[in-house]
Amino acid sequence: MSENSPQQLVWMITGCSTGFGRRFVPAILRKGDKVIATARKLSTIENLANEVSEQGLDASNLKTLELDLEWNTAKLAGVVNEALKVWGRIDVLVNNGGVGMKSLIEEADAQKFARQFQINMFGHVDVINSVLPSMRARRSGTILVFGSRSSWRPELPVRNLKLDDTCYWVLLTSYSSGNCEGLYASSKAAFTAYAETLATEIALFSIRVLIVQPSSFRTENMLTYPYHDDKRIPEYDFLREKALAGAGSLHGNQPGDPVKAVELVVDVVRGEGKAKGKKFPRYLPLGSNAGQAIKEKTEIMKSVLEEWGDIIGSELDYETIGGTKMEYS
């Protein structure tokens, strides 16, 4: 939390019916901050006030609103305007809401991709754009964008085996980013790239962006989204069945504790607790296997650069009339 921020922050969170979103609410209230919790259906969060009261927290610092990320731009802007009227400002916007639609890439049409991106990214873009004018006016604010470890390692962990005259793809391991979640991984990668650019543009107004990238955490619905039934390609049956079985076995056994994760994120935003004395980061990978995926992807990219070197670099540049290479800036 910057020196110019009020001690009591006002947070707005999407996707509070389950998962990280629901766990954010008590973690924030424990700090004495205020929370505007939203969910696609208001009925799923109508008992939040009772829940926090039972934990000894002040439910008067909690407001619940209905917000469906599939609503159009105008309707989402209306919810944000209503939220701004509750306590006069939004200091921290947590773009957490989302789903993990299951599908192999070839079995998903553009409409399925569009819906996945609408919920995980496009709806949040409208929410962010509606919040930013008030943050710009105050020259203060923090935007949290929930990406995913899956954007670093979305590939299915398979290898090719030759048995007789038949090729088999065999799953080596099971982890959440490889369980038919190419649509999800794509949306999270795009949302991350969007947030990186957004951060450079709004830094001028002293607005911060934190890109949170969780790995496998034990939340309720991430691995339970049903696989669609309208297109099944027989050649993928083995791969699909193995991937879905992996998701089923992982559900409820994910290594990450979501309560610990949200408590850390709150500390990072406020500059307290485990984040005290540390520089506010642009990226916040969460969970041990998030770090592993980032290191693996980084090593892959480094090996490509080392092997190909100038062939894919300076040898492809234009030359000036004098033969001097133009420098990248």
C-alpha cells in the first residue's frame, strides 16, 4: 500500500461465489478494509454477511452485488457505477471471476472459445474500463488480474510411443493445466498480455497492476466444469479420457491452500505482513508448481535462442546504407 493510500481500502471482487473470490472476503475484512463482493448470481453470495459475522468480522463493511461477466458493456458499467456509490470509491479491483471450460482444441469451435474469453477476459476488460476513470481522477488504485500457471504450461504432458504399427500418445503425468484446458489456458495467456500493456499505460496515473498467476489450488469448481458433448473426435478418445481422469484424480488433492494464497495477495496489495519491505511486483506466481512451470518455459525459450542465435535475430534485420545494423530500442 503506497504512502498516499487510505488506511482503509475499498475492494471490489468478481467471482465471489466460490474459490479465491469467496476466500478473499474474510481475508480483506480482517484488515479492516471494505469489500464489494460480486457474483454471477446474487443468491450464491447472499449468506456471505452471516458467514463473516460468525467469524467475528464486521459485516457492515461488506456489500454484495450481482455481476455476470457475460453481460454487455453497458450493464457491467452500471454495476460498477452502483459499486462506486457504496463507499464513494474503489481502491482495489480484483478481476478474479472465471471458469475453466474443458475441451481439446480441435473439438472446440470458435463459439466455445468466444464464451471462454468473454468470461475470463472480455467481461473483465469492461469492468476495468468502468473503474479506471475514478482511479485516474484520484491518481491512485490497484488492478489485480488473475492469470494462471496454465499460460506458462498449457500443453498436455504426453510422449509418443510406437507399438507395432500403431502410434500411441501416453500421458506422463497429470496436472491441472494439462486436463483438456487449452481454452482456459489461451484466455489466461491473453489476459496476462493485456494486463502487461495496461500496466505500462496507467502507470502514468499512479495506478498499479498485479498479475496473479496461481497454480494448483484446492478450490471447488476449477476441475469440475463438464466436458461438452456436441463434438467428440474418436481419434482423441484415449487422450481425452486420460486427461479427464487426471482432472478427476487431482480434484480435491491440489497442493495449494487458497486461504494462504489470498492472505498473501492482500498483504502484497497493502505492503504488509510477508510483503512488508518488498518491492511491489508486476507478477505474483502462486504455488510451488507455478515456479516450476515458469522455469521450464524459460529454459525452453533460452535453449531456442542459444541454438538459433543470430539466424533468427540480427541476420533478419534490415541494414542501413552504410551497412550498419539498426539497433532495437
